[in-house]
Amino acid sequence: MGGKRRRSAAFTLIETMVVVAIFGVLAALAAPRISSIVRERSASLAYSSFAAELRRARDVARAQARCVHVTNPTSSTLQREVLPVLSDGTCDTTPLTTETVALNGRVMQLSAVDLTFGRTGALVGVTASWEDVPVQLLSDSGTKTRTVRVFRELGLVRELR
């Protein structure tokens, strides 16, 4: 009997540990970039949420035929006040209802927001064709400024890139 040894087809413990170590190094190198991508995506979603809240305010004004005043008491919250319409068609200043919406303050900061949508959804008290609202998006690569534009006539809300 010749005494030939058969070699096993399995991996040794050392080979497996080397592969696990290589994967660990690759994961450690990729983690900061993945974290940065996630934070930038969160900022983009927060920006879109803010624009959606302005659209919602316009839609509430049109649906209820009332005025809706939108402000931001802090840089990461938005406040909507539903106001009655006076007999001359102007907006009263006493709110019927008030709703505060929290925005993601870790990735986005607002400058002063002070918009009033009339009962038709158009902006009230604005003489220009549109009103721009700058939004600061915070990310690992720095601060980016994006703008939400609200058009006076129909109250259309557009996210500018």
C-alpha cells in the first residue's frame, strides 16, 4: 500500500482568518465614505420635505379657502397657522389653528421663512414674481445652499438644484 496521503479540500483556520482580516480592512476604509453618502442623502430628503411642507400649506389654503401663514420659529421647525379671511378678502392675524412641524435640524437649517398663502393658494404680500427661501444643507463635505422658490400667482413651490 503506497501510503499516498489525500489532501483535504477545506480551508485552514489561518486562510479563513486572513480573508476575514482583509474584509475588515476594506470595511474600515469604506465606512467613512458610506457615512458621508448617507448624511448627504438625509440632507437631500430633508430639503424635499421642507418643499413638501410648503406645498401642503398652499393646498390647505386652497382646500379650506382660508389663509395659511408659514414661519419658522427655529432653524429646524416650521409653523403653519390657518387664518380666517376677512370680508374684504384680506387675511386676519388671529390663527384658527396652529401646527408645528419638526425638520431634520442635524442636516438642514432654514433662514427666516415668512410666507402667507391666500385662499386661492397665491402668495399674499409679495410684490415680486416669486419668493426665494434659502436652505442650508449640512454635510461632511461642507455646507451647501439650495433654494426653494415659491411663485406669487399660483403659489407653486419649486426646488432649485
